[in-house]
Amino acid sequence: MLDYRILGKCYEECFRYYEAVCFKAYPGEYQTILLKTAFFPGINQELLMQVFDCSETDSKRILGDLCEVYGALIPQSEGEYVLEEFLRMFLQKRQTVYLNVGEMDRVYKKAYEYYVSGAKWKEAVRYAHLSGDIQGVVRCLHEALTENELEGCWQDLQPYLESVPEPYVTGDPVLLYAYAMLEALYGNKKESERYAGILERRRRETPEDSEEFALLQSACEFLQAHLPYREPEELFLWLEHTDGCRKYPWHRISLSSGQPSFLHGDRDFSIYMGGREALEKAAEGLKALMQDDCDGIQEVILGEVAYEKGDLDEAVTLLAKGISSASGKNEETVYVASMLLAKIMYVRNQPEQARNVVRGMERRLAGSDSLYARANLEAFQIYIRMLQGESRAAADWARYSAPQEQDVFITLDSYCYMVKIYAYIMMDHTETALLILYRILSYAREYHRKYDELHMRLLEIIILYGKKGRKWVTMLGELLEETQQYGMVRLYADRGALLYPVLKSYEEYRKTEDTGRTIDPGYYKKIREQTGNLALVYPGFSTQKKEYEELNRHEQDVLRLLCGGLKNAEIADRLFVTENTVKYHLKKIYQKLQVGSRNEAVARAMELEMKGQE
């Protein structure tokens, strides 16, 4: 396991060496410029001239020397440079040592003016915040949101919005809109409703013929459509009577809320699984709302419904149509459809085709600012590796990459949390899994995510099945009776080997006892068959298994001495065997620990010892 305290000490030692040997060898002029450029994500000639007051000749010389002579800058696009990564880290650590407060403040103000002059509001807000200019922060946030510059980066708003006093917020419709959305995404429904209520009151109190009223009306309409905790029935009722939001360029929060599914995304469409006509009507309403961004949505919604009902062929056809319609216009729809297509291919035991789809998604996301989309793709890949029985990768992801349950809950992380529940089940950390599960369950109920609620209830049944008692029997009966009205099949079938023994045990109970539930036999048969099919293809899904074959006593003795630094001949002398016997045992050790060298065997042995102590 990585020890971050040791890592920090290593970095500090490296910084001290670099400072003494390299940084102090720079001319004084370049030391100062480098320290100041560490404030900026990118460096170019214009920035040096406007922020650092360099002449055109000097700026060319500085860029040339720092790039070609010292290797401090790395060329990007034409005329654009970034600092070498280690140097950037060093400079950010040493800025307060070499620069006084006055110098730093001057850089902040110059940078703010530079980015404002280019209408780069997303960059400018950082420097207004650093220099304590509240009015500058408010101006940048207002402009950035109005121009949709922060699309896909709502998390970037948080530190700046937190610094704005309440009177500035309530006096600006754009900030009220942003606060209502951000609080909703951070799970603070009550605060979100408060800001939305202030906005609505201002709209009612403003004359309808004014320009401000048009702005307020637009903000209220977008909140009506996009606040994630609004009930789906209210949304579709509203969509039936709207001709689309007024064309102010607001940021349109993603319909899938960062999750790879419309069915359990920003709005829960599962209530419309009962009929194609209702869904088509809902999709038409979305067209009015999203205008140019709606291509492919109708096909993808219907494709997800077909998948959930277990009609995989129809789902593939509809998803392919959705991708074709949305390509180049609505990347989020392409992402959602591609994720489900890959899942269907894994379900059908077509891993190579699925990997090709995932690689395509990775290429699409490579240039994207959506941190949540990339995080969810990684979580999806971990889910598939768990499906295939790869417990080690899932455990490492849960410890080091997944969002931590002790941190602030962000609704956009909910898919990652769901995958983490599976990882904890696999690791036999069921109590921790239940803690996350109940948090997601509470969120799903508060935010009207019916599909997420059903999913969490099913996982709770699976966990309780492994404990003493029969509470899970009653819970499963209730769940089956509720989901059959929607025709949900893949909700169960996708759990595969994890759920199949639960279904078999439930059948035994039903043979001997009356569970008091009316469940359609055809519906249950379809669930059992598709769950069993996945269990056959992936029998190791989320089950604990030994990661390495156990070493026998002789191999353990050899490995223990190997870890002590002894050579083959010394090990042979200590164990009273021949050196060839030691080599034979080492060969077996390498095979069982899945390593290829002495050093790797020692490292793996230490890792297993640490895991045994957890």
C-alpha cells in the first residue's frame, strides 16, 4: 500500500536537491519569471507581455531560452507552452519562499485583467478569487454561466461560489440558478429548493414586459426541467405544455447526471417502461426542451427500456440508431448508448467486440472536460472485471481511485458508489457495503430515482442472504411483485452469479411455504433464465476466491529466506537441501505468485503479508 507520508518526504528531498543543483543555477531574471508562470496553466508570448510587462523581443528570448536552453517549458500548440511537470510542482511549493505577498497579489491582479480582456471568464475567476476581489468573482461567474463556458465542469464552481456573500447571490438571477443547481448536485435538496424559491419569487415580482423578467423566466424554466430531485411525472406534465425554454445560453445539466444510463440518471424514465407510446411522448417533450441537442435520445431511451425488459436484439438495433443520429451532435447520448452496447456484448460473451466499443469511448472522452464521464467509464470497466472474477483490480480501485465514502456525497458520483458496493461485497466488507448502500438508497428516494432504489434494495437482499435470518425472503418477494408491473428483467439478470443462488433458495422456500406474494410465473422464469445464463458465462462474479495458489511448507521456507536477502546457495545451506532443489522451489513460487523474478516475489510476499494484517 502506498504510504503518502513517505512519498511526501521523498518529494521534499527531491525538491531540496533540485533547488540546490538546478534552480539556483538559473539567472535571477528567469527564477522570478518561472516562479510567476507557475500560477498559469499555459504560457505564451502575449501573457509575458501583458502580465510580466516584457517587450516583444524579451518575451521571444525568454520563451526560447526556457524551452531550448533550460528545458523548463514544453511546447504544446503553436506558440503555447506548459511548464515541465516536476518543475511546476517544485515552483508551486517554493512560490511563498521566493515571492512576497505584494508580488503575488500583483500577479493575481494582472492575470485577472489579462483573462478578462480576452473574455476568458473561467480562467479569470480563479485570479479574482485569489486576490480577494468578490465583485470580480461575481462578474466572472455571471459571465461564465451566461456564456455556458463552464459546461461539464460544475465542480469547478464550488470554491468560488462558496466565497460569494449571500446578498450578491440573491441579487443575481444567474447566480441563483447556479446555486440551486450546485446544491442539488451536492445532495443539499433543502438549500437548492431555497434558492429556486427565491428565484421564483423574484420572477413573480418582476414586470412581465422587462428584460429581467425574460431572464428570470428562462432560469425558472431550466430549473423546472433540470433540478434532479423534481418528480418525473412533474417533468413530463410540464413538457407537454411547453414550447421549449427561452433561448438564453444556460448550461444544460446532463440528463444522465454523469451516470451511464437514462433509466437511473438525472431523471428516472423507468416509470414509463409500461408502454412505448408514453416513452415516445416523453421523448418528444425532451426535443422541445433540448432543441438541437436531442438527436438520438428517443431511440436510446427506448433501447434502454428494451434492454431492461430482456429484449437484447431490439435494444442493440435501437441503440445503434441512437448513436448514428447523435454522433457529432450530442456526445452524451453517444456515451450512454455506447456504454450499454458494450454491456450487452459482455452479457453475450463477446468481450473483444465490447473492448472495441470501450476503446472508442476512451478516444471520445480523451479531449473531454467531463471528469465524471471518465470516472464512470473507469468504474464501468472495474464492474466488468469483477464480472470476470478479477478481485484484485476491484480491491485496488476501491481503495485508491473510487470516491471515498467519508467524503462529501456528490450525486454525480452515485454510479461509482454503486460499483464500489460490489467491490466491498467481493472483499467481504459487507458492513461497509451496507453503509454506502443505505446512503444511495436515501438519495434515490429523496431524488425520485426509482430504478436506483430497486437496484439498492436488490443488493441489500443479496447481502442479507449471506447473513443469518430470513428477512431477505420477504424483501425479495416484495421486490419481485413491484418490478413485475414494469417488466424489469435485467435489474435481476445483470447480477448473475451473485444473485443466482439467492433465486434458487427463494424457489425452495416457495415450494414449502406461502410467501404471500403473487408473482407471474412467466416473468419469474425469464428472470431466472437470464440470471442463470450470465452466471454460466461469468461464474466468478463478485465472489471471493484465492488470488494466489497456496505455497506448501517448503516453498514458504524458501520464500521467507529469500525475503531475508539470502542467495540460493545460502538458502540451500540453511535448509540442508541442494541448490537445484532451491531453484525448483523458486520456480513453483514464481508460478503460484504470478511473478517473474526474485525481486517481484519478495514484493508480492510483502504485499500479501500487509493484506493479511488488514
